Amino acid sequence: MDRDEHIAGPADRERLARALDALGLVLVLVLEVFGLMALGLAVLPRGALAAAADTTASAPADTTRATANAKRAPVKVRVEVVGVTGALRKNVLASLSIAHKKDRKNASEAELRHLHTRADEEIGRALQPFGYYRPFIHSELTTGKQWVARYQIEPGAPLLVDSVLVEVNGEGATDPKYQRLVQDFPIKKGGVLLHQAYEQGKLSLETYAAEGGYLDADFQESRIEVDLARYAATVVVRYDSGPKHFFGPVAFDHAIIDRSMLDRFPTFRSGDIFNFRKLQDLQSNLSNTGYFSRVEVEPSEETMQHRQVPIDVSLAPAKKLRFTGGVGYGTDDGARVRGLIEMRRLNTQGHRAQLNLQYGQRDKRAELQYFIPWPNPRTDVATLSTGYLDVTTQTANSKIEYGGGSLSRLLGQWRVVPALNYRREKFTVGVDHGTVRTLVPEGTWSRTRADDQLIARNGDRVSLNVRGAAQGVVSDVSFAQTRVEGKMIHGFPGANRGIARIEVGATSTSEFRELPASFRFFAGGATSVRGYGYNSLGPRDELDHVIGGPYLLVGSLEADHRFLPRWGLAGFFDMGNALNNFGDPLKRGAGAGLRWISPAGLVRLDFAWGLDRAGTPFTVHMMVGPEL
């Protein structure tokens, strides 16, 4: 027999989550005082399980006090629920008024007794969405120094469905997709009556109506009839799709961008089947350009003709200049101050530019970029760039002047970026130093898939970069280099995830010691082998300085658990190194970390031990940003 003791309650867990969020904010503010980072705090509302359908399984009403003017003598009470587990237990606890802190806080003895008398009814309603309509509930309230409200629950046999009628009328009756949805409706004759499955089946009909052009679709009838005498249920769903509608012409109300360019943003044409999702995509794509401060996309059903719906797009221009700045900190690159000037609309063809200025402990830079939306302004951009970088790590220093161009295109699920850059790099790595010119053609192929852009439960990222230079072709050295990176996130039952990462690099050259630092492989740091300093791993020169290697091999396994909506814990094991040959020894690191979903992105604070360092010293790594 399963036994659960509920002491804290949902409200207590929410209070703990808010306290931890506040602690995170205090930490951020302290870091800001020292000029290390700037973040904000936005507490997200907590969700609640709603177990409702077209029957009487509704949420309990607000508690009515037993005696309005009774003398209040606060009593502590512990709530115990026995006999149910998983989602059943969670819904029972969510439905019990006596388990809610807001109801029992400062409650008198009389009020607690009244809440206890309501428990059987509340538990019964909480079990109904899962098909249990004849539970046996033994309730017991023990008084004393600490009161105990104990509820022994035997759910009994689940109620089965003995009749199901699901039909679609109107033009959708012959639509193959609707026919499949009717056939696959999750409530089946002889199956358990599950309210969530019933609601999901109805939602699938409505979702396809929005995507399949059925603007007038509605339920003619949707009901569940429960016959307790027969202990059986009847389910009836009749859905009228109405006629199918199509897209009409698209009208833009502002001329700050050429109409020929704006016409490339819709993913539909006049005469295509109407689909609300494509309207959302149009609004999102226009908003992401930065040209507009407001984008509204509305179907104009009033002017519809022959079931073709015109689309009105209202655009409010954004300010041409935007200035942003901030301070930040990462254990790999130290503290930094950054300013960004965006010139968001240079002409009616949508050209834009930005100037990025950064002064950091280890990374100083000034970069100017010019963007041309081409050939598809919705997904592609050509970039011209020039800049100066001064990058220092514990193993190397590089001062880089560069200029070049790239073309970023989305081909299917893949982002393909060919580029050509001229670089002049003055470097020092151990005893190696010099000034080297290179003209580097390169290509990058990458794909990212995730169910959530901030913190994915399931997702992956793959990238391949190939680059090189030829001595005598505006270059002082010759080399060819390939780098492959992969990362996968997989969700497990509960709030658990597994994360795997691998990185492999190889360089072909006969003059490795002549290569600038930016073309050498190093390992170690927050996104490499944790437990070691940033870029501190690699082959060494004759004076025992780390000088990087022509090869790279890094792998990582990590598991994390989110114990509160915005807080989690992680454990990890990393292995890798920069190498002269792939058979050289790898370094190992392991540890644990704290995760916080902040408004600025995922904050990762890792405590790692370098297992192959003398004395196994302890290292702290901190990073803010997306996982994929």
C-alpha cells in the first residue's frame, strides 16, 4: 500500500520557488555591483492541473468558513493521502481544501473540521477525470499537538465507455484528415473514460479546422453521459466543419520597405487553403526583421468573396537607430562591458548595419557589420563585416584585423553559410609568435531542433565547419581544417534529462607552429572539459607552455533534474583534449552544477574537479545562454 505524507503543500513549494528566484536576483545584483553581469528577474506564474470535462468534475469552490465570528485558534495540521500515486495523487492533493495553505493558514479547530468534512466530496471529484466514479474513501482526523488529516483511498474499478459516436458534418465529412481524426478519436468503446483523452480528441478537431480552412467550424453536440446504475458512459461528439476557406490577397499598409520585398514574407499564395498557423508565421517573420515596432496580421472576413479571405497587415515602423549596452561575466572570458548600435533600416530594400563595441578582461573588440536580406529576405542574409579583436587567454594572445563576407541561407532544416575572410593576426602562444596573413574560404552547415528554445526537453544540434588557406594566395601559411560538433538532449520521466555532447577537429598542415592561435585547437573551460581553465589543455612546447594542437576530441555526458519550475541540479562527466595525434591521452573532469532559468537565459553554475590534475583541484564555471 502506497503512503504519501503531504506537509508542505503546493503553496509552500511556490513560496520556496519564489524565495530561490529572489536569491538568484540578489546574486545577480551583487555581481552587477562588482561589474560582472546584469540580469533581471521575472517570476513566471505556476501552472496547475485542471481536470475538467463536460461532466461534473469541476474544481472545488472557495472555502466557506464554518463560523464567521468563531474565536480563531490556529492549529497545525498534516495531510496524509494513502492508496493513490502519480497523477491521481497530485490531483487529489490539488483538490483538497485542507491541503491548501491558503485555506488552512490561521484556521481554527472548527474551520479545520469543516474542511475535513468536505474532503470526501473533493476527493471523489478529483478521481473522476481518471475514470473512477465509485471510490471508497476512509477519512480520519486526529487531534492533538499536531492534527493529522488522513485519507485512505481505494479508487475501485474504472468506469468504461459502452457507446461512442463521433462524426464530422459539412464539407469536412469527406476530408481524409477529418476521417482519420474520427477514426483515431482517443475515446474507444470498451475503454476507460478518461476526461483528458476526450478533451484531446475534441482539440484535434478544432486544431485541424484552424489549419484546414474551416473558419466556421463548431461543435453541434459534445457530451459525456455517465450512468452510475449501469456504471457505464456514453460519449457523443458531433462537429460541423462548415465550408472550406482560402487565402485572398495580402495588403500591407506601410511603404517603408519595398512591396516587392514584403511580398516574399508570406509562405502562402492567394487561393491556398486558409491556415491560421501561416498567419502566425507571417507575423513572427515580419516582427523578427527589426524593421517594425508593431506587426498586426488580421483576416478580413468582412470583405471576403467566394470564400477567399483577404489578409490585412498593419505595420508600425521601428526607430531607425537603437542603442543597447550592458555588463556581463563568464568564467571563460571574464568581465566585460558591451555597447551595440543598430542601424535597423538604411533603405527601402531593408539593408541594415550594426556596430559592436566590447571591452573585456580577455576579449576586446570593435566590429562593423552590414546586412543585406538576400536572396530570400525571410530566411537569408548576406553580410559584409570588418573589425578588430584583442583576445587573451591563459595560454595565448591574438590581435586580429579582419574583413570579409558571408551568405547565410536556410536550405530545408539546414543553415548553410559559405564565407570568405581576410585576416591579419599578431599572436603569441608559448614561445611561438609572429604576424600572419590569411585569406580563408570556409563553409558551415548546421541544424538545430528543439521543443523549447530557452530550455529544451528534447532537441539536438549538429554543425560542420570546413576552412583553409593556401600559401601564396594572399596567405603566409597553408592549412585545411575540419570541425564537427554535436549535442543531444533527451527528456526522461519526471523532470529529468540526459545531455550528450561531442566535438572533433582535425588540421592538415606541414607548418603547425606557424599557425596563429585562432587556427589551433585548445580544450578546457565551461563548454569543453570542465575542471580545467579555459583553453588550458593541449600539447606543450619545449618550455612546457600549452600551445594548442592540430587535433581535438571532447565528449561529455550530463544528467539534470529540475526540482522547481526554474531551478535544477546537474551532474556531469567530461573527457577530452587538444592533441598532436588522436591516440594521445585525454583529460577527465567531473562535478555537479546548479541551473537557473533566468530572464537573460539559462544560467549554468558548475563545480568541477579536474580528475587528472595534481591534487584534483576544484574549479567553478559559469555561463549564461542557450543550451543548443
